[in-house]
Amino acid sequence: MTIVVTTPTGHVGSRVVRLLIQAGVRPTVLVRDTERLGEETRRRVGVRQGDLTDGAFVRAAVAGARTVLWVDPTPHTSPEPVEASLRTAEALARAAEAGEVDRIVLLSSVGAEKRGGAGHIDGLARIEQRFEATGVDVLHLRSGYFFTNLLASADSLACGVLTTTTDPDRPLPWVDPRDIGDVAAARLLNDDWRGQGVQAVHGPEDLSYRQVAAILSEVLDRDIRVHHMSDDDLRAVLRSAGLRSGAVEGIVGMAAGTRDLVPEQPRDVVTTTPSPLAAWAYAHLRPVLH
């Protein structure tokens, strides 16, 4: 069983690598900065050092893999995020078409099922379609909104503000990235599944931004209020930060394009993960703000 993990130092990838090691598997990891792996991890994995945007590197690194976990590394600040996402995934798609990779597990997102109109998520939708076109076994893990995205709002949360462009009262499928890693690792270790499919990865409950603010208020010992921002206001903020129009629309479009989305797969025993936001926030967000 040869398993390749991309972005092994990220929120999801690092969890996957740890679980694979604990399961007795020596995965191959594709990493740009080997120091970020940590010495103990480096001793227990096969390291291929390089950049995921380097197609030749990716093609050589995944050759002969039974299963590859693909996590798109394209930042939301990319000038052309959708095109960059698809371009970066092309080397893996070609490796699959050439018979060099048997199976792919893709970290996707709710909203990809729309196949358009969801900002940078459209890049994941196009990767889903590209991987399916290879004919190999593919599983798309469509995850909800990461708890860890709240870390990017630490400064505003310190001032008691949680900002969103979505309806503050509309529940959304939030999820702990560690739980996504658990599901991904289970799928990578299961050598029996075949075909092409989708598995949603929801947290234990859907939460509106007002509910999130109430949970954070209790965990952080401060009043957190929701500030609703219009799409145009967000565009202005992003442009003032120096982002180019493609990046701006990619970010704005993710929320705008999924406002009325009902995830394709409902919450059930397969799609629901256990970790609550309060526990995550107490362990990971509270130390940042105290």
C-alpha cells in the first residue's frame, strides 16, 4: 500500500500523516519545507521535497502510488485562483491517465456541486471533473467551513467582532479539520473501495454566525458580536489590501455563491463528524487571544 500525502504540514494533511504513521504505514509526503515536518515525523515518512506547482516534480513524486491525497495548495490570494487550482492539479491527472496512480482522494468543499458561481470553490469543482475524466477511482471529500478559518479573524475577535458577508442567522456546516483528516486517513487506509463518488464531511451540527459568536463569547470570556458586511464592502477591503480582481472575486464569490446552498449529501452517520466548535475554540483559539 503506497500512499502519497500532499500539504502534509497543513491542518488536514498533518492529521492524516500522523494517523497513517500510527497505523503502521510509511506514507510518502510531498513538502516544500522539510523542517516543518518535525524530526520525528521525517524519520517515519518518505520525503519528496518540491513545489506542488511544479508539474514535473508532482508527476515523478506520485508515480507508482496506490492512493494520493490531493489538497489544492492554491492560496485565495492568487490572481487567478480557479485557473491556478486546475493547472496545479493537472500533473496528478496526467499521472492517473498514464496508469501511474490508482486512486485519488480529493479534499474538496461544499459548493463544488454547483459546478460554477462559487468563487474559488469553482476551482475544486473543475478539479473534481478533471480527476473523474481520468477514469481512475476517485473520492471527493466535500468539507464544510473550517473551524481554523476563525484564526484569520483573531485580531477582530480580540476586539469583540466576528465579520461575515453571509446571513448571520443561516446555519452552515462548520467542521474541525482534524475530523476531515480522520475521514481522509480512513479512506486512504481502506484498500477496498472502488469507483467515483462523493462523501460530505460535516461537523456535529450546522451553526449560524450568531451561534458561532455565542459559543466564542463563552469560550473567550468576552462578548463577540456579529458584524454583517456587504459584498461590495468586502471587495473594498480586499482591494485596499492590494489583492487583484481575480483574487477579490474568488474570495467574495465563495460566500456569495453558497448563500442558499443545501449540501448535496445530508447529515447522517457517514457524513457527520464529532468535534464541537467549543472544544476546538478552547484548545486552539483561546490561547491565541489570552
